[in-house]
Amino acid sequence: MKHVFLASTLATALALSASASASAPTAAPLMGRWSVDTSRMPMPPEARPKSVLLTFTDAGTNRLTMGVDIVFADGKQVHTKGTNPLDGTSVPVVGSPEADAAAMEHPQPNVLVVGLSMGGVPASTRIYAVAPDGKTMTETVSFYDDKGKPAMRMHYFTRTE
């Protein structure tokens, strides 16, 4: 379960640097650095990462740079960063065990929707929603569990910058 979440987060990071519609509103509410509240993660405490940080930066001309820094429970660290267009098209994801392609839509200034796939098969859909005060963000993850049944989970982020 630990590696599924972390791989998902890593894949999402690469995907988030992947797209949203050309006529989409500004991504300003998403911009900045976000830290996951590991105490609220739906996994045993000993399996939770020590930290997960997401960073969104406007890269200009309808592009977004996203970085992900993860410190696993065992101390192993992972860092990934990418800059991609925000046009809603599927783009390759490199280096993720969960996804090899991603597409993104940005339907509202505070909402980002990401679809991930692996080998042509859907992996997960993620919806990032920044609260009106701009201080917190939720990630709703829709995926298929080990038995092939649809499932959902939530992750809670706090703005750190």
C-alpha cells in the first residue's frame, strides 16, 4: 500500500507537469508548495512516508512545472520535476512505476483533474481542489483495488509557501 500511494504521488507529479485546457483560467491557486498530512493517510502509520511535498510553478505560455519530493518511511528519498503543456492531451510519463501517460484538465482556477494510465490501461484519476482560503488542498484519487474493483481515497495537503 505504501508503494502504491508513493508511486501514485510520483506519477501524479509527472502528470501534473502534463496539461490543462488552453482556455482554462489561471492556475494561481495551485501555485506554490504543498505538504501532505501523513497522519491522515489511509495506511498503517509505519507504512506512511515521512513527507511528501508537491510544488507547482507557472512555467509560462500555458505550461506548468511540478516537483515532487518524497521521503519514504525507510528514509529513501525520491525527487522528480517536469514542465509540460496544459492543453489536456495525453503526454508520456517517464520514471513512474504506476503511469506511463497522463492527461490533465483545469476546469476552474482551484481545480486540477489528472488522468493516469499504464500500458494503455487506466491507472487512476486524481482531482486536486484548493480550498477558498488557499491554505489547504485535497486530492481525491479514484483507482482500481487489488481485486479490480473501483475504490477512492483522499489525501490532505497544506500550503507551505
